[in-house]
Amino acid sequence: MYLLWIMLGFLPLYIITIVKSPDIWDRLLGISLLSVKVVVIMIIVASYYETSYILDIAIACTLLNFVFIIFSSHFLRERKKGGGKT
């Protein structure tokens, strides 16, 4: 359970990184790191309480995070180029 408290202790650092970073790519990286740590915390809690449905939620959160990062980075790259196909 000590690992859980260590992970919870680092969460404010990622939130500060998201809020204070000057570049949008750093913010996107901070969001990705924050969501990975939340999923790791969910896995630790699921293994501690021996529940499988929390693991299912963690897998779903991981997939949603992956899709969010891919789509947002693609959107930001296209926006930086000067527009889309229109």
C-alpha cells in the first residue's frame, strides 16, 4: 500500500505541469502522464481488494487515453500546419 501513497504524492506534480507549462505539447504529455498514474493507482487498488471490475475500468481508461492523445496530437499538428483539407 506504500506504493499507492507514493503515486498519490506525485499526482499534484503532474497537475502543476499541466497548468504551468507554456507549450501545448508539454500539456498533452502531462495529461498522458497523469492518466497513466491514475490507471496504475486503479490497478494497485484492484489488486489490493481483489476486484476484477476495477481492472476493466482501468483498461477502458487506458484505451480512452490512447485515443485522446492520438486524436488531439493529430488535430494540433494539422492546426499548426495552417488548416485541414478545407
